[in-house]
Amino acid sequence: MKAMIVNNFGSEEVFEAANVEKPQVKSGYVLIKIAATSVNTVDTMIRAMGDDLPIAPALPAILGMDFAGTVEAIGDAVTNFAVGDEVYGCAGGLADLQGTLAEFMVADAQLIASKPKNLSMREAAALPLVAITAYEGLMRANINKAKKVLVHGGSGGVGHVALQLAKYFGAEVYATGGGKQQSTLIEQLGATAINYRTETVTDYVAKHTDGVGFDLVFDSVGGDNMTNSFEAAALNGHIASTVAMVNLDLSTAHFKGLSLHVVFMLIPMLHNQKRSEHAHILSELTKIVESGHLTPVLDEQRFSLAQVGQAHARLSSGKAMGKVVVEI
């Protein structure tokens, strides 16, 4: 089968076209013909940093985590899928799991679900990692219709899904963005846009919460922005963070009684622990998408499998609006 492999970690030029052996299905797994995959920040980190990350696969490797495709064969003990089913998921590209930058992959049936019928393969491939992350973070932070929610990075991959899901769960949603394009997208998706370049945290907390703060802050930006999340949160509020690798003084969080929820959605894949929770979340997301309450936003540029290096560069440039997708 055709695949893009890496023999060394480094720049976007490390991808090489290759013909590799088609994987064989095994018990508990399904063989999938991949139609599309999307590029996530963690994919670019693995490609660039490689051995410095404990999640990186051994070389030579096929990277890529998200996919949408069609079931080609069923392994023993798999009862909920049939040949020909259209499915999606986040099931490879790290540790010992083959990635999605290939024509076929073998995926654990506990990590996939039926693709939303109203999405194309390209659209469905954009969702799994970011949508599972957003769903898990909101659930752990006790999302409900009584909450006033702030999403940092509301036009980003995780953020644009988190704000739509928060709306679906009935919350009053606000989201930060850095310019007119970002603000327009945030408003189109149903949230109130906040331009963090022109408004201080104090300003928008006063404007939108009468100085009380937000009940739930979903921080998909992380790093130094975590202090803004602490400042924006209400007393006894919840912070859900997807980027918490930072040295930080927690004094503000202590005196406000904040609950911090760190979301690292790769844990089931890495440790083979509670993988079925991902299938459950994806199934719930399929229902939400098919009900018209969640729409993935895709970047305007399209990429083929041979152009995966360019797709990585597009995401890393910061110029992409929406998810960067590679069509197999």
C-alpha cells in the first residue's frame, strides 16, 4: 500500500513516499481503507521532536492520528461493525500504533465509531482528536445550561468545537480570538466574540459577567494564557486546559477555589486503558453532528497524501482557519 513514512524526525521535508505491506486485521480490530486524515498540533510535535517525546513511535514510522474511512475487514470479537461501514476515529500515529498517512490501517474497534451521515469523509476526518478533547474537557468541568462559559482560542481546532458543544449543552458561550476573521467565525458558530488583542481580561470580565467571572473557562491556548484563565474564572469556577505543560504560580487558583481539569485525550491510546470511552464519545458526537449542532470548520487549502509536508507547514504557520485535512 502507499504511505508517507518518516525515517528521521525533523522538518516538514522528512516525509517520504513508500510502498509498505498492507496491515493484517486481528482480533478486536478492523481494517480500514482511509479516505482522509487531519493534521493536529501533536502530529507536528511528534514529527519535529520525535525521540524527545515519550509518545513518539519507533522509526521508520507512519504518522497521523485522525481518520475517516471505510471498513474493509473485521477481526474476531468485533460485533458492532460490518464490512462497508463508514467510520471515523483517532487510532494511530503514536507509540506502537500505525498512523493514518497510508491507504490502510488496522484500528482498535474501541477507538472508532460510525461516521456522521451528514459529513463528507474530509469533514469527518477533521473531528476525532479535537472533538473528543473538547467533549471530555467540558464534561469534566461539569458543563450545563446554567454555566457562563469562556473558550480561549475559539477559532482554533479544539476551540471551535468546544464552543459549539458548550452551546449544544445550553451554556451561554463567549470565546476569544485575535482578529476580525477569528471574531467573525466565532460569531458564526454561535458565541460572543472577544478580541484579546484589544480587550483586557478585566475589561471583558466586567463587560460580560459584571465582574463576577466565568463559571467555566476552556483554555485551548495554554502556556502563559493559563493566568488569564485563572483571572477570568469566577469563584469556585472550573478550568479545563488542553495545554498545561507550564510552570505556574497557583496562588490565584487557590484563593479563588478553582478546579483545574487537564485533558490529555491520548491516554487511552497510549496505555490501552478505557479505550471504549472514545468510541462512546465519538458515538455521542455523531448524534450531535447529525442533529445539526456541530460543524467542523476546514481550512480552505486542500492537500493530497504526497503533500503532507505542506499540510504540516500550513498548520505550523498559524495561517490556517479551521482544520488542515489531507485526502488519501
